[in-house]
Amino acid sequence: MDELLSLEKLARMSNTELAELAQKVRGRLNNEDWQQFVQDLRVSGHVHSLESAPLLIQRYLRLDIDLDRELSKRSTNAPLLSSLVLSRPSPNERQFLARISSQDNAASMEVEIDPQADTTNIAFTVKSMLTLRFNLPVLDLEERRVFVEKARRELGIAFLWTRERWESDYLIFIRQDYFSRVYAFSRNTEATARITTQAMGDLMHWLERCWFPRGKGGRTRRTQQVDVPQPLIPTASSTQPKRSEELRRMIEEWQLKQAREKDNPSEGDNSSISW
């Protein structure tokens, strides 16, 4: 397999050949992920510098490993993050922050977005003692869209990295049946965690709102409107006005009668008004 997937041949393969080879991908991940991964590296030019790629990525490209299974070995006891706290994206805010923590708050992952500097930083914290930060400056706009779309699938792999690819910090999200696994990598540091499906979905929705504010990234800018509930307007054939007028008249008569009885208690009686 190594000879078939030499770097030279991989760079020269047609899309049809890649599609045929993608059928050999082992594991539960969609085989299209591997094909798109190779095409992405070909477009960016990194397919010609795979010698500098981490061994994990090289083995994945050569179909030597199931990336899902290989990475899961590293995160057998990874904390499960489920409690999500989000800052509401607002044009007046300089930074957006999302925090996902475990039920006992012993572990957490924070996503910090600075729209002015166009940076996305992700930090993993354990027991309020140790924090590992991964910086993703100037993420490509289209690649953000692709990442959000892939991360929302029921099953599959999504890479979040800059145009420098593995030469800078990057993350891998793998969606599974009941949760997603996230792996963060830098040159000398790694971090991993599990995120519940609900929290993952909410996080992707939040990222979409932060990364693609209306009027800045393809969304059509709409005039801000406030929906004010309108009063019900009766139709001409409705009997509601007649009933309201009759009810108002009966209340006025009752109030007048109460006032008279107060002034002349002897004139009162026990009769009640008929509704």
C-alpha cells in the first residue's frame, strides 16, 4: 500500500482514482472524508510536503490506520463535556466566549473568538490547575463553512486548521453515535475531550453566528425588525363589539347600584345582577 500511495502518485492521481481508492478506507468514517482530505492537501500544495506532516497524518493518508480508532486509543478516559455557556454574539462585543465543562467542573474547553483580530483560540483546562491553549489565527472563510457543515453530520471527521495546516495548531473533530471527540494538536502539546451531541450542535450554531455575522460573510443583511404583537381586529360580522358594549353597560349599572346602596343601606336588597 505504501508504494501505491507514494507522495508522487498521490499528487498525480485523478479524482476518479482517488474515489476508487477511497473505497479502501477502513473503519466507521465516511470514505469521502479521506478523499476530500487528499484533495484539500493537493489544492493547498501540502501534498508535496507530506514528509513534514505528523506520522499520524501520513499513516492516515496511506490508509495504514483507521484514524477514528487510532485517536480513540489516546482518549479512553477523556472527560465528557456537557454543560455549555455561551456569550451572545453582538456587534458591540470585542470577544465571544463559549465554555463547555464537565458535570463536576473538573474539566472544560473554552472557545474564544476575537472578530477584530480574526482569531479563534481554544483552551483545555483541567482542575483549574493546567490550561493548554491552541491558537488558530485567520481561518479561511470557506474552510470555516466546510468545517461547520462537516461537524454537524451524524458521523464523520472534520479538520479545523489554518492555511498552514499541520505546521500550526489544528484540531480534529470526530462525530460518533452519542458524542463527538475533539483532538487538539500543536508541535509539542496535545489535548482531547468528548462533547455530548447536544452541546456539540449548540456550539456549531454559536460558531456559525460568530464567524458569519449578518452582512459579513455571505449572509444577506436584513433590516433589523422588532415583532410587536398586533391587537386582534374584529371583523364586521363579529358580535364581539355588541357583547362588549352590553358588558360595559351592565358593569356601569352595577357600580351605580353599589354607590346608591352605600349612601342608603336601607334601600339595598339581595338581588344579584344577571350575567
